[in-house]
Amino acid sequence: MKIVLIGIQGSGKSTQGSLLQEKLGVPYLSTGHIFRDLAKEKTAIGRYIKEVMNAGYLIPDDKTLEIVSEYLSRPEYAKGYILDGFPRTVNQAESFANGIDKVVYLRVSDKEALWRLSLRNDEREDETLKAIHKRIELFHKFTEPVTDYYDQKGKLVEVDGEKSIDEIHNEILEKINISHNG
């Protein structure tokens, strides 16, 4: 099964992605983790990604598509995956030819997302308050329309991301038609 998780920063995508990976037995892949790993590299692409991320901007569509498509062509993703943080724009969604089964939108308010992010202990270089506010603004501008795109294709399931971790997980399983026990 190929699942995409969409939600504002702090919505719980990585928590739910890890739970789904365990439940479904397919790998969880976060574009944020990919980009942060690349940003640590002392390469031209690494420096570029670090600058873009630290400013709170999105990596351009063509670069993102190239990187994500390369990762997903690896054998470990042949049977499916849970993808977090991609696609972030309608252009990426339209250009991504990888047969997505379901798109799970973890809906949380900006206030809840900011509160959750303020509780994180692992303060990252790309998580300054200014960068977080910029990413929230960009999410509403560019990524929310992606949910409409997948809704029109009949692939979107929306979940209240402000419930408990278990309630959210069970609601996702229910909405993507996976048994809770099996």
C-alpha cells in the first residue's frame, strides 16, 4: 500500500508514519529527514538545501520530485511505503507518477501545531519560530490545495489530528480500510 501523510508541521505525521510502518510492514519515508540528511553533507546540493530550509522555504518542485522519485525507485519501496512531506504542491502531485493509494490529511489548527512544536526537545536548526511561521504560511498557501486535488481523485481521507495518538491511529486504519487487530 502506498500512503501519503499530509499535515502542517507538528500535526503528528512522523508519529503516525512510524505506527503505520509497524502495522502495515512497509517503510516510512519522510522528505524532511531526507532533506535534513542531505543538508548535513558538505556538497553543493547539501549547502543549497540547508540554506533553503533554514530560511523556512520549500525545496523547489523539480528538485523535490527528482530526490523523492530516486528514493522510491529503491527495491525496499517496491511493495509500498508511507510518505510524509510530499507532495507539497499541486504541481508535485500532478507530476508524481507513483500510484498513491490513499492520502491521509492530519488536520490540526495552527495554534495546536505551534504549541506541539514548542514542546519539542530536539530543537533543530530549521525550527526557529520565524521558519516555523513561514512553513505554516506556505502549508496553507501551497499544500492545502493538494488535499483538494486528492479529494477530487477520491484518495483523500481526513483525520482529526488533535485527538490522542491511539485515536488518530485507529481512525486512519479505519478510513484506509485496515483491520485494527490484524
